[in-house]
Amino acid sequence: MLTYPKKIHQLTTIVKDRKRLSVLIAVVVVLVLTAIIFSAEFVLKNHQAIKKPAVALSPDIVPGETRDCKPRGIAYYRTDKTLSVDPTNDQILYVNVEEKGLYKSTDGGQTWHQIDNGIKTYGLSSNPSKPCYGEYYITAIDPTNHNRLLLGSNDIVGNLSDRYAQTGGLYETLDAGKSWHQLINKTMDEYVTSLAIDPNHTSTIYYGTNSQAVSNNGGPTKSYVTKGVFYKTTDDGKSWTELPTGLETNTGGQFIAVDPGNSRHLFGATLSFGYPNGSNSGRQTIGPQLGPVESFDGGQTWNREATRLPVGYQAINDTDIAPTNFNHVFLTPFVSEGYAGKSFYSIDGGRTYQQSNMVMDTFTYDPSDPAGNRMVGYSWEGSNQKTMWFSSDAGATWQASGTLPADIANLSDTDTRVSKIVWDVQHPNELFMSGAGGLVWRSNDLGQSWTRLLSYSNL
């Protein structure tokens, strides 16, 4: 039996133990609440990042700028002059579709796959992690190595250091499109308007560009070249020389070709224009022009031959020269308002020109014709838009040779644009053709009938 003092002592101990327990519980509660508050604060501070995680960009997407990438009519899925066919295997095709990217087929156009690895692009405004490819204007296949292909951009005028022009330039692939790398440096004009590989020395490349072009986004007029409108490299892009063709206001190097029989002989074509009253419409070509240009020393000096064409027809919009006969030249000038459209041909290397019986806008010589006389072409003029045209006299006269694909016949005038025709080297009666809307076709009968191989809606 406990005595009274012992009972008091026991009760005191129990009370003290309960106080210690209460304190311990209180400490635990404080720690738990602190952890909850800290966690809530952390979540609150990082709510925005959790809600909108940082976009993981592809290494090919240039950060900082985006594009809407929305077509403004079917013509804005342009293919320009990018359609190329492997000259030893017509099952291998390449074409760039504006805003979509560069595509390749290895089964004659039945299926296509994208080959843009290494080609710089801006992201989509709506989703910067996805690419929006600009306008790539022209391709060229190395005649001695068909795994090597060049791709030139004319999306935006500038150089590779400019804010809005970091995705342009001249790209090269050495593995048939699996990977690409830039060939030019950041001081050069990256706007490519024409392209040629010397067939005898394929490390030598020429490309045309523009001078004194109006900068994008309302910027001032700026000159990117000082001597001329063609660049040349003899070491596959390690170093470049600006060739001294001379300059006029807003001059573009529209065409360049190397004589297969003499690599020092170059033929080019230029266009200079001005905007009346400072506007950005109504381009005028009446004024000083370089016209066709020719060099016999690999581009060190040039003959400027505008006066060999009539006044009003000295600004050259498109040109071709027969690869098997460098004396045969066909060209169509860009004409100002008030001048009727005309095309001209030469059979003496451009020393004299005669007017063709047709105005042709897209045309090409047959590379398998040793005389350089056979041509096919397309005209934008009126009812001629629905017809394929053929010439057997180097472009002096043209005859209807077939109808164009229904895709072309059904487009409105402003969107009717056949941009390139490629003659199948292995099969002289077969043609490939590309146009607006990401369209590519093939004909096995010189344009009598066509099979569609590609449309932007399939990409």
C-alpha cells in the first residue's frame, strides 16, 4: 500500500511525462506544418514552369524567332527550282516544298520522306518545338557523285548573322540527304538565286545572289555585295570570292552556267529593278542593266551584254543554255508595265539574239540531244497555260505537244506556276515537272499525259 507522499510523487511524474509528450507532439506538428507550407510555396513559385515547361528545341531550330507558317494561297507551297532527278537512277527524286521541308523519293515518287537533318529553320509560332521551313529555291546534283547535292535558299535577304536570315545560305549533303551542312560564311549574302557546279572540277561552285535589296520587316536598303552578284569557291566552300560582274541598283544573278568543254567559260544572266516612288510594288526594269554576262577567264573579268537585247528587254528573268551545245541560249526577260512579253534565243553563244515565236516562262533543253536543239517549255500567257510546248530548233519556234495536268488547268491565273521541268536523261520521252502547291508530276510521253507524284496535302 502506497503512502501519501509516494502517491504525490507518482502523480507528479505522470504529469511531467504528459507535458513532455505534449511538447513533443507540438514540435512534430510545427515541423509538419512547416514542411507543408514550404512545399506549397515551392509549388506556387514554380506553378508557371510546371504549367508551361520549357520547350525542348531541335538543334536545327534557331531559337528567338518564330514563324506563322500559314499559306496565303496555294502558290505559297512553292517548289521553285528544287526538283532534281538522279541522272543515273530516275527512281531517286528530290524536291523542296516551301514551309514543309525537303523531301526525297527512292521509288519514283510513290513514297516520300523528309531529309532536313542539319538544315536550320525557325520554329512555328503556335509550337516553337516544331519547324517551319522557308523557301529553298534551287538544287544541284554533283554530276560525278550523285550522293552529293547542293540546296540554296532565297527565303530572306541578308547574311547568316542577321536576326531574320540565320536559316538561309547554301547547304551541302555528301550522303544523299541523310545530313546537311552549311557551305558559306556569315559575311556573305545568303540569298541564293542561281547555282552551278563545274562538271570538270566539282569542288568549284558558283552561286548568284542579290545586291542592295530591301531588308525584311521594314528595315533599310542594305548592300551585301560590293563587286558583283556571283560568288565562287574552288575548295568546296572553305573560301569564297565575290566575282566582279559589276552592279546596278537591286541587281540579281538570275542564272549561271559553266561550259562543260571549257571550265573558264561562264555564262550568266542578271536582272536589275527599281521601285517607282519608293513603293514596294510595280517593279520597273527600265534603266541601267547588266543583261547577260559572260566570262572567259573563270570569272576574273566579265563582258556585260545588255545592249545585245532591245531596250525594255535587258533584265533577264529566266535562262537556260544547252548542256551539249553551249552556243544555244534561250531567255525570257522581266518586262515593265507597258511592254509586251517576249522570249529570245541565240545559236551563236549570245552574240546575237532573235525573238522566239512564243513567250516561254519555264523551259529546258534536252540533255541527251547532242545538237542542243530539243526543248520543252511552259507559258503563263492566257490559254497557253494549259498546254505543254515543244521546240526542235533551239527555241526559235514552239509547237503544242500535250496538255498540262488537271491540277494546273484548274488553278487560278495567279497560282498557275510550273516552276521546273526536268528531262529524264535515261529515257528521252520522260519528263518530271514541279509547280505550286507542292505538286510534282511525271510524264512518259513528252507531256501528252501526266501522273501526279506529290501534293502538299500528302505531306
